[in-house]
Amino acid sequence: MENDINERNLIFDDIVRTRRSIRVFKDDKPPKKYIEDIIEAGMLAPYAAAAVGDSKDFRHFYVFEKGTESIETLALLMEKKAAEGVKHFEGLIKEKPFIKSKFEPFLNRLRMISEKGVPGVTTAPFFIIVAELRGVPPAEQESLAHVLENMWLKATALNLGFQLISLTSQMADDEQLMKLLELPVRKYALNGCAIGYPKVNPNPTPRPDIQKTTKWMK
Ligand SMILES: Cc1cc2nc3c(=O)[nH]c(=O)nc-3n(C[C@H](O)[C@H](O)[C@H](O)COP(=O)(O)O)c2cc1C
């Protein structure tokens, strides 16, 4: 029994420690079964039961494959959204120049996306959108974070690379995308991730020391 617990604990630590943001993927397609297993891990993540009430229709997954018509449509819609964002923030900065330094990095990222496309969306073998029912009080973004983290850890356990594509969340009120997903507009929140075999395995990004960031309260 003790050994079992230790083994589970070691495996858990290994998966958590080796999880990475992967931003360059090999062309090889992972087996469909792996993608289904990753989705199963996402479905097992907690959901805000009190906020969504009796609804059992609180979570959906959409799998897009590289080279298909649907991923090309999605990529175009996301580029369009980024271009709209550029226009919006450029106007805002013109009106209030003092916000420039704060918004400039995000604006530059949107400019890059509107010109070159969303990294990961068309370059990875699979792109998955997760939709979570909006509730009262709103807790769908938190639920989505749990779903995506479960999927990320499962992908790591399967030696697959995973990239969070947070621009997906901005697409939740896009009528064309919601039509493509056959979901009602403004009823679901979205997030998305790219999945495939990693081309390079990056080193871990440094984290603050927990001894310095934790206070045991008296
Ligand atoms: C809320 C949130 C949004 C993120 N959005 C993106 C994204 O759109 N694209 C991306 O490549 N990484 C994204 N990331 C990943 C972070 O950049 C990454 O976790 C961080 O740089 C640390 O690297 P690691 O994941 O390899 O530990 C996001 C992470 C979080 C928590």
C-alpha cells in the first residue's frame, strides 16, 4: 500500500515537473486514441456545479485537424479577430496615450497574429477548442482552466506537446465561429490548445522559490 502511494506520488511529480509549453510541433499525427484520452482527462476536470445548475450540457470539445477546411476557417476567423483587436487598441492608445506602455506588448502580439496567423492553430496536427457553459455567478473561465490543465498533464503523460492558445477565449462571442461549432452565441466561454509531438523539448522556465513565496500563517 505504502509503495503504491509512493509510486503514484513519484509519477505525479514527474508529470507536473516535465510539463512544458510546446510551440513547435513535428508533422506526425498522434493517434486518435491519445486525443480521445486527453479529452477524457479534460471532461474529468471539476465544473462549477452550483453555477450551471442542473445542466448536464456544460462542456463540449471540438477537434480540428491540420489541413482540413474547418481549421483553415478557424485560423481566418482568429486572424480577423486579432486585426479587430489591433484597430481597437490603436484607437484606445490614440485617445489615452498614457496607457501605451501597458498595452504595447499585447498590441504587438495581436499585430503579429493578424499578419502571420495564430501560432499553433495551423501548425500543430490537432487543435482543440473547449466550450464551457456560462453560469451564475460566472465561473466558466476557472472551469476551463481546470479542463485545460488536466488535458495538458495528460498530454505530458503521453509524451505529447501542448500549447495553450488563449486568444481562443476572445472568440466566444464570434457569431461565425459559434455557428461553426453549432453553439448558441453568448452562452458558452471558450479556450483552446494545440497538440502534437514536440519538435524541441524546452528547458523548464524558472519559478520563484516556494520558501520565499510562502508564509505559514500563525
Ligand atoms: C492564462 C494563460 C494563458 C496563456 N496563453 C498562452 C498562449 O496564448 N500561447 C502560448 O504559447 N502560451 C500561453 N501560455 C503559456 C505560458 O506562456 C507558459 O505557461 C509560461 O511561459 C511558462 O512556461 P511553461 O508552460 O513551459 O512552464 C498561457 C498560460 C496561461 C496560464
